[in-house]
Amino acid sequence: MDPLTHALAGSLVADAGFRRRLGPRAAWFGAAVAVWPDLDMVLGVTGDTALLYATHRGLTHSWALWAVLSPLLGWLGYRWARRGVSASSASSAPSDPSDPALPAGPGRYRGWLCLAALAWLTHIALDCANQYGTMVWQPFSDRRVSLNALPVIDVPLTAGLACAWLAVRLLRRRPSPAGLRGRWATGAARAALALSVAYALQGYRIGRTLEQRPALAESAPSASGGPPVALVAMPLLGSNRLWRVVARDAGGRVGVALYSARAPRPLAFDWRPGLDPDRWEKARGHPEVRRFVRFTQGAFSAEEDLPPDGLHVRLVDRRHGTLADRDAAVFGLRLRFAPDGGPLVETLPLARPPRMSLRREWALLWRLYWTGDPA
């Protein structure tokens, strides 16, 4: 998910159960802890998409590092809070006007530890909910967990969390002698988190329904004449009411269909060739190819080209892409075989896709939402 959504979720976790014990700084600490795992995104500035998908959401998103570093982050939060105790004690004003019973001290270390662990956990959970996947088992395994319930950027989810966060801030700014506004703020934070979980579960239900054979039975047959077999369904950018379904037929071709839960239609797949079985046998043992296949969950197409230096095969992740240019590769890999069709010589990253027009992309998503067809 985007950093804003992570920060809002971490801050609301603090508001929902830790502010009375830890003080006003808990909300900012929760936001910071919920964002920090995405520091591994700095590898993306190199322009190497293969390196990015191989490393992003890796060790900083794993259970192992979560268990090891949460105590350290909790200790840092506790020390940071203690630095503000003297200033709070010297002031005659309450630390939180909405709840005079709020302690001015830093609270116990155990509270900061629990907040650090839960805020970090929201980051892992949100990232596991979308199609990019999260390597929660590192350093023992590179396998990604992907529930395909939320898109990477979800406007309704982020807007709902932002409204709740703003409401909490406004409630806590107003004086309340009996602490009533403080309790309202805590209730608003808990309600926002509960509604977010329900929203994600709704997306998960829609996706798994699309992956079932009854939904595919209504779709058009593939070019080879056989029924398509669903590989994966994932929400499109913007909302989990808009979906992309990637399927493969008996001939190995890969098809992509778009779906709107607001205006449902039978799935109509746009088919692309898959990787030739002979090429697959020559390339399957390469570590970069294995990593790419795991990352894409097998939802990739293959396009061949024959330049002078040998046969090139362009593998394109069909789970990601734009509506304006469906052949643009957000993630992909280029394989170079020997000119005589011999073994795999090397793997090369694809060039970055051209910049898309955000205005046109959002217009197509809006049309897809209301009509079920972006064309």
C-alpha cells in the first residue's frame, strides 16, 4: 500500500488503544513505525525492476525481523516519550484537553512494545492484502503471500482512514472535562479500523468468486477453443470494486479480462501467447526465471523477437498494467537464447514503461466502474 495509508493505519492503532496509557506522542510513533518497512523501496531508484520485485517487501516485511526488532522500536519510542516528560510536567495545562485523565508520563515500556508490534503488523497485513505479495517468511523463503483483496492504492480505504484520523484529531483538540471527547475519539479510531477490515474481506470475497468456475463458464472461449482456467483475480488501481482476471487456456495462452462489481458483465478475455514449452524447459532452472514466475504467480505472457544476437523472449506480468496501454509492461523479464535456438544465455530487465497519463487512466477506471467496459 501507499505510505499515507500505512501511516494513517498505524496512527489509528495508537488512538484506538494506547493513547490513554502512552500519551499524545503514541499516535505519531505508530504512524512512523507503520511506514518504516517501505525503506526498502530505495532500491527502486536504480531503475532495475527485476531488482525491485526481487527485494521489495522482503526482510523488512518478514515475521522474523518483526519479532526481533519490535522490542527495539518499542524501546526507542519509550525513550522518545521520556524526553518529553519534563516539558509536560513543567506545564500546568493538561497533556490532552479532550481527556484530562491522560497521563503526562511516558507510560510503561510494555505499552510501547505492543504499539510498535501492532503498528508494524498493520503494514504487513495491508501489503499481504494486495497482488504484489509480501515475503513474510524471509530469510528462510522468498515465497510471497498475496490475498488479492485490495489494490496497491485504494481510494475509498485511504479516504475513510483519513476522515477518521481527522475526526480523532479534532475531537482531541477540544476541551472535555469529563473525558467524553477522548472516548469518542477512541471509538472513532476503533470503528475505522473495523470497517477497514470489513472492506478488505469484501474484496477478498469478490476476488475468490471471480476465480471460481461458474464465473468463468460465462466467459468467451479462448482462441484455442478450450475453456479458460482462472489463475488469479486482483483489484485494479483505485478500488476493490474494479478487477483484473488473468486466465490461461489449455494451449498455454494467457488472457486478461476486466470486471466491475458495480456493473457486472461476462468476462471477455484479451489473449496473448504463453511461453513455448521448449523455451520453458531451457529457462526454468535459471534463478531469475524462477523468481519471476513466483512473483507473477504464473500470470505472465511471452513475446518472441529475433535480433542478430539471438532469440529474445519478453516475459510480461499480466497482473499489472494500464487500461490505456494494455501491452505496457510494468514488471517483466527478457530472456536471450542462443541464435540457433540453443540454451538460455542470459536474463535482462525490461526497460521502464513509458509514463502514463494519470488523467486518462482515472477516466478509464471511472468508465469501467459505471459501465463495466473501459473502451
